Amino acid sequence: MGIQADVIVIGGGSTGTGVARDLALRGLKPLLLEKGDFANGATGACQGLLHSGCRYVVSDPQSAWECYSENRILRRIASSCVEETEGLFVSLGEDGLAYQEEFVARCNTIGIPVEVLSPESTLALEPALSHEVISAVRVPDASINPFTLAVENANSAETRGGKRMTHCRITGFIVEAGRVKGVQAVNVRTGEPFEACAEFVVNATGAWAGQMVGLVGLSIPMVYSKGSILVTSRRVTEMVVNRCRRPSDGDIVVPHETTGLIGTTSVQVADPEGLTVEPQEIRLLVTETAKMVPSVASARLIRAFAGVRPLFGEAGTDNDREISRGFLVIDHEEGDGIGGLVSVVGGKLATYRLMAEKTVDVVCKRLGWSATCTTHLEPLTGPQRRGFVSLADRLAKTAPERRRDGQDGTIVCECELVTQREIEEVASAEDAPDLDSIRIRTRMGTGPCQGAFCAYRALGILERRGKVDDDPCPNVMLKMFLEHRWQGIRPILEGDQLREEELVHAIYGGIFNLHKSGERLKGAP
């Protein structure tokens, strides 16, 4: 007999983990399946912006209102993931004020609170801005950690009776009499196939939603919009800064934990896999964002990455930004004659909770389950992690409820102040922890050194706890982690970053002899 659950949820991003949590809070027993680790897709490749909705007030008022409504909820229920930076939409001399006037009028119509600022007031709030600013609008944007958000949703579901399995790839659906009754899958790490059965299956795979339903002969029209983002070694602003014009390339800077995220582009691609950041995108992003924040031009870039926006609809427009950021819940019994299967597509990170609520509403209706949604009321975490703790607070050791405390153990990652105890906690909680799972849960390796000095230390901790497989080679886990870091470093390799990478090569290629490392782990990319 295979694994049994009430509902199977496919996809470990913000929406999938949000669906699992909602199901568990309503008294159902979900099984969450993810082909990689949490936030493996669009969730982990976003800009970390908790939208106020203002970016869409002119082009997509419905999405704008949804973002703002959820923004207020997430500040309350997921405060450990959210830094309340607030935001600015700045107008430069070349922009004029015509768009700002329309922008403010739409915000007022929708009900999003905004405040028009003078150049002097704007610079007082955010001194890093260009003196070419002629006006700005203060908005309720915020920064959010998408990895922590997904993990905490999954944890919440598990504490209420749900199950989760990462590194499991779906290979097919179990269909009986026109109804989906479960899935066929394989454990990517071991190669072992298995089946899981349930009364209902939720397809929350984002950009892969169409491919997933293709396993039962269905299709979902999707447009893949690639967005490239640059990471700076430090925060270049303390507030979210947007260009007050119609959404375009290089018009947003987000302070994210210890770093700054500069974005973004919008390029249609045929496949959500194998995304790359092109040199012209890097030049464009730096040039455009430096018009708002001059220090961007000289900031040290430590990483570049690209994510795909999974937009619902048919390709047919050259401008992906014109496609709605709204979401759709598809009950495949109604339109396709396949029962027991629902897909959720589109949307934004900011609206993940609402997407999950509407999806679970459909599931509960089909199952005859009468419980109502409470995810907008129940905090994600316990009181010990109710609030965001900044790096400054961690360094000063003034926060009464620190998320990371150097007194808890030896510092393993100096960039992010991750301690040995934190890594040991991850190793204890996870069935098969690796360096990437530690990164996702603690931010180890995400700072300026990109894992150069903490990766081998963390590997040593895992090895001492018996979490490293000696066959075929104990260094394979380390090599895979560094290769993943290298993918993001390579596009911006010059100057200080090039010198640091030469040091990393000397450490790991010389001391650890990784250039002669053994075969990859089974199922590794």
C-alpha cells in the first residue's frame, strides 16, 4: 500500500505550502510533495518584495487591491518573515509628474494609503536617492523572506498533522473511473519509486502547472516571463525604491536582509528551466537603477539570478507586463471531466495566502468538508519568532527575541551570523539535510562570500552528526553546493568578485581537491 493522505499537494513554493497549511488548519491531512527543496521555483527566485499593490494600480486594479489586502494580513501573521521597510515611488526629472498624478488618483480610488512627498522630504527619508528626484509617493511596500515563508508554512502544516516529502518528482497520476486518486513519484535522492493516494490532488507547481496536468492529457495556457535580478553585497537603500512610471526594466531596488536586490527585466521564454542572466541585462539593470540610487553604479555585485513569472494566458503580446498578475483556480472536473484534481496558477508571492484559501475552498466543497479558512487569523510561528530582527539588532545584541544569537554557539557564517547551533537544529529536524537545505533555512552562504568560508565548516558539522554519505565521495555535497553558488556568481564575475572567486578556487580546488571529486549523487542535476 502506498502513502495515504486526505489531500496531496504538489509544489513546495509559497502557494503549495500555503495550501498545505490551510488544509491542515481546516482539519484535513495533507501530503506535500516537492521535487527539490522548498521555494525551489518562482518563490525562491523572486525579488523578496511584499507588494503594496501600487505597482499595479494603473494596469491591473484587481491585482493591486489583492496585493494590498494580503500585505496587511502577512504583516500580522508572518511578521518573522517581513521587514516593514515601507516604500517610495520616485519621479525623476526625465519622468515628469503626469504618471504620478494618475498613480496617486488610482491609489486613492482603490483605497491604498499613499503620501506625496517633496524632494526634501524624500531625501530625508532615503538619503541614498538621487538629487534628481522631483517628487515621490510613500507607499506601504515591505521586504519579505520567501524561503522562511515557505518553510514556516510547511512547518505549520506538519505540526497540525500534515506530512511533507521533498526531493520527490511526480511521474504520473493514479486515475480511476475519470477521477484522480493519487500520484506516482520517485525519490530523487534514492531513485526509489512510490505511490501516494488521496481523495484530492492540488497542482500548485507554478510555472510547471501545465506540464503537470499534461500527465493526464490536459493543458493550461501559460506564459513564462523571465525576470533577472542582481544582488549587492550590502543594502543600497533602507526602503523599497520604485520608479514612478509604467513598470519597466530596472525600476526597483529592495533591501533584503543584509543585501540589496536590483531588478528586474521581463523577457518571454519558452521553458521555465535553464534560465540565464545575460550581460546586457546586467548593464541595463545597473544603469537604470543607478538613475534613482547612484551608489548602485559602484556597488559590489555578489550574485545574479533569474526567475520565471508563471502567468496565466496565451502568448500573444510582446510586453509581458501587460498580462494580468491575477490568479485562477481551475477545477478540472468542471472544464475537463477529470475529478479529484485542481490547479492554481498565476498570482504573486504577496497573494499566496489568498490563492491557497480559494484553492482549499474548492477542495473542501468537492469533499463535502465544511471547515472555513483561518489562515488570515492564525500567526505562522510562535511568540518567540513573531517579529523580524535586523542585522543591526543582531550585531548590537539588543533585540529581546533574537532570531540568531552568537551566544548560542560558534559563528559558522560571519556574513549572516549563522551559528553552529542553528545548523545542528536544521540537521536534527530534516531527514536528509544538505548544505542547500541549511542555506534555505538559515541564509548561510548568501552573504558577500557566497559560501566560501562557511560551506566547509557546515559540512564538517553535518559529517560529525553522521549526515554525510561517504559513498561515492564525501565531498560531493560540498561540490554541488558550490556549483549552485557558482551559477549565480559567474554572470557578474569581475573586480572584487573575480578576486574572491580565485581565492575560493584555491581553497576548494586545492585544499579539498574538488576538481577531482567523485561522481554526482544519484538524481543530482
